[in-house]
Amino acid sequence: MQGLRPQLLEGIPENVYDKIRQLEDSFVIGTPGLKKVTNHIVEELKKGLGVDGGDIPMNVTWVMGYPTGEERGQYLTLDMGGTYLRVCDVVLAGRNESVQLDQSKYKIPENLQNAQADELWDYVAECLRLFLLDRHPSEEEPIKMPLAFTFSYPVTQNSIRDGILQQWTKSLNVPEVVGKDVVTQLQAALDRKKVQADIVALVNDTTGTLIASAYHDPEIKIGSIISTGCNAAYMEEYGAIEKIEECSLPNDALIAINTEYGAFDNKRHVLPRTTYDENLDKLSPHPGCQIYEKMVAGLYLGELLRLIFLELHFQGALFADQDISILKQPNVIDTSFLTIAEADVSESLRELRQLCLEKLALEPHPCDLKVCRYLVELIGTRAARLYACGIAAICKKRGFERCHVGVDGAVFNHYPAFGKRASQALREVLDWPSGSEDLVTFHEAEDGSGIGAALIAALAVKRGGCGRLKPRAQKSN
Ligand code: BGC
């Protein structure tokens, strides 16, 4: 059994024990399973670089190469990727000087998650207006500032200054934006509100993470986010990106690819999904999409746990005679439940009991607590091991035998066991000799949507535009 501790289940009734064993059979993924998933991801990464594409979008970001350390200037950055908007004013003064960063966060109201496009963009523009008003209240005719827009959703880019939204992921769902250029829409809103900002770069959070982390650590080859969503970016050689139209670049010129591998296995052929994964997908804001992401990312782990809790309850194996009305509410459990539960190593599982009481109004029996704690570990372990497959696949695709991976996001930062479990899975998938050091290591990333986005803006301003994508071939039926 991978990373699970059967002693956690000591003393629980036999019928409950049997049910947990069945769950284990579908949730535990051994080394061969991980290798199979990884090899399929490698194939899809390759397909995604071709004109016809595959499950994984492999979006060309037009971020050309790593920063030199000479990037300078003042940039605004705006990060839109989850529940908050983050606006920063970043001053870069070269690698040997420290970066100055001034920031504010604004919560995206829930009603905007399904709003009209103009309502969404007007809100975003208003936050930027308030930020600038607060920082520069007296300037009559302020100079237009270059703005890097970190938009953490899949887009098709023909340059670094545009991006057509392929589809929404996570919780946002504003249909009018799909198929449209998000830069044009946001810039129009900024102009309507007379916000003195000019979008010079559209950035994905993973690309920002890659660039920010590589700025100080040349061993960084992959930037990854494991938070509400899950994704990674890396540098690919121009010569391997078949879908870029001929442009005058040497074959080994590096271009950052935002893999968007959260979409891996949307055809549902490879991943060992359980009935809980299937139900979670059906109940999610974007059914049928982001199938891999839904097995690993923070937006979904709590919900998966809730679905299992409910089923065990209805089978009489958990929270017997308890009022489960709160547990019936979708998304009532978030990832913090898992992190707190796993951190509870007390014999009586005191913290977990408190958590059940506060969040779910449940007063669990000691055996229930053991089962909950065990299930949390089962889900968290599967997530970390599958997460490692994406990273291992990029390493295999690019032939990186040794490298650093810059990782950001709440799941990595607040779930202490996650990194350790993912490293163990890398060891198994990449066949490192037992007892040897880790060759691919995870590192807490530098600030991707602030510093990384500003660096990308500086690179974009310096280099100007380049290249186009080949039109996708028509599929003959
Ligand atoms: C998005 C990616 C993003 C990731 C992490 C996914 O849902 O599609 O663009 O990088 O979440 O934020």
C-alpha cells in the first residue's frame, strides 16, 4: 500500500473496515499505474504541439526564453485566476537589486462568476482604477503604465498581447467571453473607465511562476501551480512546436508552453476514475472538462471527500444517527478541511472532531474520526501521486534528468504531506535508484503573478511581437 497507514483504522468495526478496503482498491495507485498515466501524458504533450492537437492544449505563450537579469522598469500587474484579483505595482531594477512591490487584493463577488462579460470586465477595471487612484491621487494626466495581465485560464495566443479564451475552468463561467480576445475586452473596459494602463502582456500563472522562479534559480525548468486548479509551464524548443507558422527563429530557440494539462484525459480513457470522480464531474460547473485537474486540485478534493462521506453514511458506515443536512450541501468541505485533518496526529483526533463540529455540525464517534482521517489521507495521497505524473511527463518529454520545479499554490504551500508524497511518486515513475538523492525537486516558487508577470512584460516590451499559429486543420468526419 502506497503511503497509507492501516494502523489508523485499528479498532473500527469489521463491516466498516471492509468498505474502506474497497475504497482503497479504487483510490490507491501503485507504480505501474503512475507510469501508465505518465506515459499517456507524454504522448498528449507531444500531440498538443502539433497542428491537430489532442486533449492537452499546449498553449504557445510567446514568452521567448528566460529573463537575462537586466530587466528594468515599472509595471502594473493584474492577477485574475481564482476568488481574488491582485493588483501590483512592480519596479524591476535588475537581478542584483531587490524588486519593489506594492499590492492590493480585491475579492471577486460571487455574483460575477456567472455574470455578463461587461459586468465582469468593468469590475476588474474598477479595481485597477481604485488601485491607481489610491497610489497616485494627485496626478492630473498620469502617464499610461504598461500592464501585465495574468489570466489563469486557457487561451489561444497569436502574440503575447492577445488571447482568445478557449474555455473557462475552475468556478468562473461567463459564456460571452469564450471564443473572444480577453485582452481586447479588458482594454476596452479600462478605456471606458479612463484607467491609464496599457496591456502589454497576457500571462498564465504557470508561465509567471516559471519566469519568476528561474530569475533567481537557473536550475528551474518547470513552473507549476497546484491550488484551486492545477497546471504547469516549461520552455520548449521552437523546432518541436509544429503548430507555429514558419518564423525566423533558430530551431533551439526557447518558447514557454503553458501546457494546460489539467485537461488531460478529457476523453476519459486513461485515468483510474472512481464513481465519486464521475459524480463530482457531473456536479461541477464545467462537466466533462479538466478531468485530470478534478482528481488533483484544491477546488475538488474537499468535494470528493464529501461525496465519499455521504455514500458511507447512507451505507450505515459513517456518522450513524447524525444530522447530515450540512454535509448534503455541495462544496461545504474545502481543502483546508483536509490539511487540518492530516495535521491532527493526536490519538483522540481532537482537531478533526472540532472541525466536524464547526464545519458540518457533526459529533462523530471515535471510529468515525478514524475513518475520516483515513479517507483524507487516501484522497490526499492519490492527488499528490497523480500530480507528480504531470511533472514527470514534462521531464520525460524534454529529457530533463535533473531539474528544479518552482511550485506555487495553496495545496503545495499549506498541505505539508503533498510535496513529500509527490516526490516519492516521482522517484517511482522516473526509476531513481533506491537510496539515491532526488533528481527532480520541488521548490516554493517566487511570486509569479507579480514579479514573474512584470518580468514577462519587460521581455515583451523589449522583444516586440513574433510569430503566429497555424490554423487548426479541419477534421474530416
Ligand atoms: C487553468 C490554468 C491555470 C490553473 C492554475 C486551471 O484551471 O486552466 O490556466 O494555470 O488552473 O491556476
